[in-house]
Amino acid sequence: MGMTMTEKILAAHAGCEKVEPGQLIRAKTDFLLANDITGPQAIPEFEKIGRPVFDPDKIALIPDHFVPNKDIKSAEQAKALREFARKHKITHYVEAGRMGIEHVLLPEMGWVRPGEVIIGADSHTCTYGAIGAFATGVGGTDLGAAMATGDTWFKVPSSIKVVLTGALPEWVCGKDVILSLIGKIGVDGARYQALEFTGPGVANLSMTDRFTISNMAIEAGAKNGIFPVDEKTVEYLKARTNHPYTVYTADADAVYEREIHIDLGKLSPVVALPHLPENVKPVAELPEIKIDQVVIGSCTNGRIDDLEQAAKIIAGRKIHPDVRAIIIPGTQEVYMEAMKQGYIAQFIAAGAIVSTPTCGPCLGGYMGILAAGERCVSTTNRNFRGRMGHVDSEVYLAGPAVAAASAILGRIAEPKEVLA
Amino acid sequence: MKFTGKVWRYGDNIDTDVIIPARYLNTSNPQELALHCMEDIDKSFVTGVKAGDIMVADNNFGCGSSREHAPVAIKASGITCVIAATFARIFYRNAINIGLPLLEVGDDVKKIKAGDVLSVDLESGEIVNTTSGETIKATPLPGFIQDIAKAGGLINYVKGSAQ
């Protein structure tokens, strides 16, 4: 009986020939991550253990959530992270101005690689499954302990095989793929499980689409969401790292708990209605829903391809008078590239807000908090009650093209309505 | 360990944003976090919760963000343990790691109503609903997780393990 990709990576890191779903293992960790919210919680836990960090080159501390500091308390948290990084000579601490949203930044810098075990004190750490790594979110205590030991415990997850076929139609993106999947299986449809994406359709998905899909695996309750390593992955990594890595492939006789088939060619632009990511509806089937704000960015959709999609729709047009459109490039590199391509000038000319990288509005931190009764179309990942502000505000999750079209028309709209 | 307490009852998919909204994540002080626990869906919780009370919910409790602030806020509010049909995985880890006991009971959770008084035996996993007289048996924790729980959380467990 063979193993899935996830099982192979975990077995190799636990020093086992073979692992099986349900087995409890201790696995070596290749890379660890914390941010300005979770780091300050991990640090005192780490200090209680009384050991040095296991490897200062294998830890990233990224102040991205409430940085640039939103208030005094946030400034204190960012300071605690910075001081810890200096004290322990953490290689991958990145200061505001060079900082990016962690899950856009880490792959971009080549700090995470295929075949690795990566844990981060942030639930969207599962993003790195896009490059064939086992990556999952943990809490501050888990992270603090791993900073001392260089390993952690896992229950080996069973895997769900998601077989992708075909190619995405125009204006349909990775966000529509993952939202459609969550709509099908629910917010706990993959609870404690691995989502393994496979099939001929994978080759037709860009790395940006794969990052978006893996990023939201957690929104189906999954432990991780992993893609095979193919030519596109290798090409993506070539420019970013020369560190050797191991490519794991699932065995032909690997055992999956269930199989889900998605024909990419049959998908259409969708949104997740308040207040759960599983409330997914095609945009075409919605009544008129007027909106107050649009957010384009985040660890889910803050990459250059995402901004390109938005720019194609926004360029030469005006943001609807009743809408605040907030566009947040995921990293400084994305920001620079968007500037070179002319997107930033197009956004500003249209009347949009462009911000330095930050998680800010996604989790209702700052830079776009909603008042009671306000509605936002957002390319972020969660639309829970009160997620982006007032408990009576509403978040509609969508891809960058739908968000951009909605920003122009002042209501939830498909790109073709703007371009017609 | 045995607890007896009054039930605060919630539904499906209680996410970490409602357990502790991100607007309060500019601190990790447990007492400050506890002041805002559950406020977006139940304003009466913070003012009404008594030390020793028990939180009970349906499926996928604690879904969403990895913020450990969520189990920390629940624990600091005085709740002794959380019982649910099922838990989201990061919340489950975090709660065990910080020493907030959890009991998973599946569909039997329907036998528990708001305001019921429960008597919980963590070791045997037996929950007696003293209001209705019914007894529920929770899924026992795997051995390794029990070791973490017995050590009082992950940090003590790691400190106690081989250097």
C-alpha cells in the first residue's frame, strides 16, 4: 500500500519508512514562522523552556499584521518581536519597508521549498503546499516549543484527492477554484485532513492560482493543501533559491479517504456570502448587492498576477463614487513590479487607495475597518461575523477580477459586465 | 480532575474571530482578552460567566485563525473545559498546549442545553448532566496528548522530555 505526498513528507521527517493516517509522530521542522500577533505569545513560551533557538537561520519573524504600527499596543508587540530577533540573531526578520505579507514573502524570498515541513503561528501557513511542501498552521505555544526543539508533533492526516481537469475560463481564477471546493465540502469538509490537488488540470494553473488555493485549505478545515511539483514550480523556484530540495510524489496506490473531481473549465466567478466561506454562489445568480468597500490584496490574493487582473479591469475607469477601493500589494517586490507595469498609477488615477503591504483590513485590524451595515467585497480569506470590523458589517469573498469589477460598478459584479 | 459547572451553549462553526475579535489582538494578556471573549455573538457571556462554568458547542468549534488568544481568553474567563461535537484542529492543539481541557462528544452534544449543570470527569471522559440525569461518554484523548495534558501543557512536557 503506497503513500500520499503528505504521508511521504511526514514519514521522511519523522525518520519512519512509512506512516499511516491517525499515527502520532514527532517530525523535524525545516522552517518556522511567527508574526507580530503570534510571535509575542510564542516568545515567553519559548523562554520558559530555557534553551537557545534550534537554528536562527530556520525561523522567520515577520511583522505584518498590525505593522506599520497601528497603535501603541501594536507598537509594543512589534518591538517585542524585533528585540527577540536581535537577541537571538534571527536571520529572517524583516523590517517594515522591506517587509511583506508573510505568506507572499516567504515563497518569494525562496525561504520555503518543496518537500519541507514548515509550521507557522498563522493559520494560512498552509499556503506553501502550493510548492509541494507540508505546511500547516499552529499556535504560539507550539511555535515557541519548536523554536527550542526544531521539531513538533503531528497526527498524520488522511488525504482527500482533489482531481482537477481542464483549464480555467477567462476571468476565473484560483480563488474561484478554492471557494467552489469549500462551497461543495463545507468549512469542516476536510477537517483534520490533507487536501492533495492532482490531475491534468494542475499544469494549467499558475503558481499564483496554486498559492491562493493552498492558502484557503484551512477554510475547509484542512491541515494542509498540497500540489505536486511540476515544471512551473521548478521555474518559480529557480529564480528564488539555489538551496537543494526533495521532490515527493504520491504513489500510484496511495490511499485517499475520498476523491473530488473539479472540471476547471466549468467554473465561473463566485463569491462567498456572509458569514462563512462555504456560502458560495456564482456572481451571475446574485441579486443586486450594493457595496461600500473593496479590498484587493492579502496572503490569499496579493501577488502580482492578482494585481494585474485587477488593473486590466480598473485601468482607464473610475472607482464607483460610493466605494472605497483599497489595494494592498503583498510585498515590496510585488509593489515595485506593479509600479513598473503601471498598475499603481492606474489604480490611483481611478480613485483607489494603494497601501504598503499589511494584513491590516483582512482581520479587522486597521486600514479599512467597516462600520455597522457596511458591505465589502474582499479578496481575503474569511468572512466571519465581525471579521473586518463592526459585528453588523458584511464581507463577500471573491477573486481580484470580481472585486475590481465590483469596485467600478458599486455592486457585486462580474468582470464581463465592466468590459462589455 | 473533576469539574461541576453551568453550561454556556453555542452552535456550529464558532470561529476564533468571535471567540476573541482581532481588534483586541494588540495584547496577549489573558485577563484583558477575557474581557472581550464571545462579545460579538453573546454580550451576556463576559458579565455572566462564573469560574467553573463549562462551554458547550456543536461542530467545528474554534475554526479559523491560529490565534492562541482564543483558548487563552476562554480559560481566563473562568471556563474549566470546552465540550463540543467536534473541534477545529488548530484550536484543539492550542487548547491542549495551554492546558484548557477539551472533550469531543459527537452528536451526544445535543443532550446538553444552555444552563444545564454538568459534572465532568476528565480522566474517564464521563459527563453527567445533573439537570437532565443523562450520562455522556466523550472520546478519550490519545495517550500522547494525555501526557501533554497531565504535564499541564506543552511547555512543561517539552521541559520534562530529554534535552
